[in-house]
Amino acid sequence: MLKLLTVVGARPQIIKASAISRVIATQYGDDMRDIMLHTGQHYDADMSEIFFRELGMPEPAYNLQVGSSSHARQTARMMEGIEEVLITEKPDILLVYGDTNSTLAGALAATKLKVPVAHVEAGLRSFRKSMPEEINRILTDQVSSYLFCPTDTAIGNLAKEGFPAPGAKGPYSADLPAVCKGGDVMFDNVLHFSSGANQANEAFFNDLDIIPGEYILATVHRDNNTNHPHRLNAIIKALLGIVEDEKRTVLLPVHPRMRKAIEDHLAPALGKALKSQPGLRIVPPVGYLDMIRLEAHARLIMTDSGGLQKEAFFFRKPCVVLRRETEWVELVACGNSKLADADEEAIRMAYEEMIQYQGAEFPDIFGNGHAAEFICQFLTDNPPATS
Ligand code: UD1
Ligand code: UDP
């Protein structure tokens, strides 16, 4: 029986972990045991608890409750707590997702105790080291023994950094890691939950006062956009312009970081304009099931979120990316995503183009919707040498 310790902390990690938890519970119960550790990086009920509840996951066995802090302090607190749990539980593998501080803390604590690390969503790169996420993903990949890549680009990025090609023989270690493309667990989730998402529910849309097929769904949370007032102001100005000139409703479920940024950094005139414009609708974060329903019925998605860029593609909705670059370059190449940075004019131009986009091509980029099964099978077939 392979014993996994899974570290989650931020909203998208809880969602991603649910795909593997579901597969372990239904198919690998005799082969694997998964212990969940929540760092507490996200802690508001609508950023954390709601996902455990609605995605059918048990309460995490451990919650470190580290909360918000500076990068170093937050990561250090996580590492201390994770180390204690690693010593107590002695897992065969530590599993981490994505590129947050929780990912890096888990990977560093485990590797120093010689617990092999499995990294889901390995190999992604923005090639911009000023992004905290870029540092987290590079360092996590460097100490991982199992690198599960969602895309061919991710495999290519690792090859350029000297990682072995997929197919190399085990036993695997941080010195000789396994690199494989198993697909994207977020695609697994969308396929699993999309029958509900695709059903339009009149009351749901009425409550939000939006018309299915007409509204724009937007999210903003990157530190680069929320911490730089000129970027934040440019984004809000562009969204307000779209509401006013194009007569569109924009629904903006706000991450707590964005809510604070709007309070603290918006130019007074823009803040006033925002308050008096009901077409730009700011609502609290929504649960995953509501979010994918909003995606499925949006006309267009505008976001700086990694997850939303992919989900836009899964639901065949065009996406304007409020960043200079993206890790999901295939989505730009196939035409589904358009980079607009945080520049008012570029956002307006990207809107004009993408609102017309018919979605000619939807290539197979993210696997077959069975990434979680692939990962579980790979780990049970290739356990670490010591277990
Ligand atoms: C983190 C990840 C980011 C990921 C995002 C997903 C890092 C460095 N960043 O960014 O990669 O895309 O999660 O959502 O790990 N806050 C609350 N309540 C909460 C959580 C946060 O109020 O439950 C506020 C706090 O003021 C906090 C701020 O949001 O300081 C930022 O939270 P933090 O976890 O540091 O980073 P995110 O922006 O959420
Ligand atoms: N999400 C959600 N409610 C929201 C915003 C996002 O359930 O109000 C989900 C979204 O569907 C996706 C994930 O959270 O699955 C993306 O997380 P986020 O944008 O916070 O982080 P990123 O993907 O950029 O790391």
C-alpha cells in the first residue's frame, strides 16, 4: 500500500486534488492511501471549505492554519508544519500541485527528509522570474522525483532544462526523475462535473441578474495586477468601458486580494464610476460548481487566472488574458486565448476581436480526461525504491 501525503493550500489546489482523491477512493483504495494536509494558505470559507464540501472531499487530516503573511514567513511556517507531519506519517511520496507557496514548502520539506516528491502540473514556465509562481515551479521541479506534465510544451520546457525524456526507466529519484505527460487533472474535473454546468438554471442566472450567453465573466488576482495601481486601474477602466460602450454585463467574482486592491488602489474617480455602474457586477468568490456553470454560459472570459484560461478552452469560450505572457501557450497558438496584458487599449482591442471569435479549432492539448488515473497508475507501477 503506497502512502501519499498530499499538500494543498490555495483554492485551485483543493480543486485539483479532488480529481486524484476521487480516483483513489473509487479505483485505488487497495493500492494507495492518501493523507491530506492543508497549509491554510487560503482560509476564508469561500476560498477553501466550500471546495471540500461540494467536491465530496473529506476534511483534511491536518490543517496548519498558516494564514496570510510575507512570502518567506508564510513558506517557512508551512515548512515547519509539513516537516512535523512528514516525520509522524512517514509517507512514501509527497504529492504537490501547481506553483503556490504551499507547493514549494511541501517540496522543500519533503526532499530534505528524503521523501520523494511528485509534482502535478510540472514543467510549466512563464519565463518571468519576477512572478513568485515561476520561482515556486522551477524549484519544485528541481527536487521532484515524479514530474507529471499536463502538456507537450511542459515536457519540452523540462527537456530544455536537462530533465530526462519521458520513458526513462526507474527506479526514480530527484537525480533521475520520471517525466511524463498524463494530461491535466482540471480537464478530468470539468468532464466529471460538466453535465450540471451545462444545464442552464433560470433561477441561478436571474439571481445574478445576468443573461446566459451574453455576459462576460472576469477574474483578477495576480499580485502583478492587484499590487500595481496603474495596472489595476487600467483593467477596471477597460472593463467599465466595455460595460458602458458595448452594453455588456461583466460579472467579476473577486478574490480577496482583488477586493482589497479595489478598496486601496483604485483612483477615486474610477471608484466612484464603479459604484455607479451596475453593469460591472462585483460578487464574492463563487464555488467551483457555480464557477464552471458561469464559464459554460459566458459569452467571453477575461482573466489573469491560469485555471480559468484552461476552463475557458474546455467550455469553448474565447478568453482575453490579462497578462503579458502565459504558461498555456497552446491556447494562444490555437486562437482561443488572446494576451492583452493590463493595458486599457489592448484589452479593448482584444475584446473586439474575441467577442467575434467562433472557435474554429479545439486541438487535444490536455489529455483524455483521465489524468488522475494515469498518475495513480504510474505511482503504483513505479513506487519509490525504498517503499
Ligand atoms: C495564491 C498563489 C497563486 C494562485 C492563487 C490562487 C502564491 C505565491 N500565490 O495567490 O499562485 O494563483 O493563490 O487563488 O502562492 N486572502 C484572504 N483570504 C484568504 C486567502 C487570501 O483574505 O482565504 C488575502 C490576504 O490578504 C492575502 C492575499 O489574499 O494576503 C493573498 O493571498 P495569498 O495566498 O498570499 O496569495 P494569492 O494571491 O491568493
Ligand atoms: N474558481 C472558483 N471560484 C471563483 C474563482 C475561481 O471556483 O470565484 C475556480 C476556477 O473554476 C478554477 C480555479 O478556481 O478551477 C482557479 O483558481 P484561481 O483563479 O484562484 O488560481 P490559478 O488557477 O490562477 O492559480
